[in-house]
Amino acid sequence: MNTDDFSFSKCEWKPRTLTELFASDSKELVRIYADGVYDLFHPGHVEQFKQVKAAFPNVYLIIGVCSDVDTLKYKGCLPVMNEGERLKMIDQCRYVDESYISPPFFPTIDFVNIAHDSLPYNSPTTDDCYAIFKACDRFLETQRTPAISTTSLLNRIINDLERYKKRQIIRTNV
């Protein structure tokens, strides 16, 4: 499913605004791109993809998995899983039609329509790297899944670290 060259997509498309798409009763294929780090792939990620697929009758979902280098540069730390591992997890999700490693961390309007939750990343030129997509009516907002995020999973691990250590000691002594 994954491709190294962003110029090759398995489906034809033409740029359309969300207003045009929602007003149309066409069953025409709608190509939507979503990007993220997708570390410790979890139900919140699956729910995002499910929301996108449900937005229109015939969605072709393309996922960009941020590279380790960009994640470190723009988010301040490396993900737990490396980019290859994260891409393999994405590729196993039934909602994903196509995937890429290392998309532009700050996509441009020429790149593609965007689907993402409303919490933007800061870019060098703006506090909301998705502002241009919103202004052009090419941003499909998805809702975060309550109580599940990569951060919440990491916090659970950290909070229960001693218990996990004891469990591992018991397992290795058996």
C-alpha cells in the first residue's frame, strides 16, 4: 500500500471544496489525505480514518506518516515506533487505501485536500499550518476520540512502570 513518490496516486482526482462535495449527490471517488505521526497506533487513529471514510459515499483515503526526522524536528522528540513500524501499522488498517512515509510536514494547498482534527501544528510561518486549507474550504475536521491518545497511552505506561517491571521480573523467573 505504501508508496515513496507522492506524485503517484492510485486514483484520479480533481480538487474540490468541501462545500462542493457536500452539495453533490455524486458517488464519484473523493480522494482525502490525512497525515500524522501515528505513534503507538491506537483506536483514536482508527476512529479518525473511520470518520473520514464516512464523510462521503466513496472515499479514497491516503495517509501520510511523518518521518522520524520531521517528528523530532517539529514535535521535539522521536516517536516510540520508528517510521517503518508506524507505516506497517497504518497499512493494516482497513480504512486506509494508500500510505506514504515522510510527507511534507507542512503541506501546501497544491498538495491535496486535508482531513485532520482541529488541533494544528505550529509552522515556521503560522500558528495553524492548516489555516490555508480551512480558508479554501478544503479541510475536513475530524473529532478526537475521548480519553485515547498516544500521550495518554504513554502516561499510562509511565504511571504503571513499577507494576510492569515487577510483572517482567516474575515472567523472567518462571
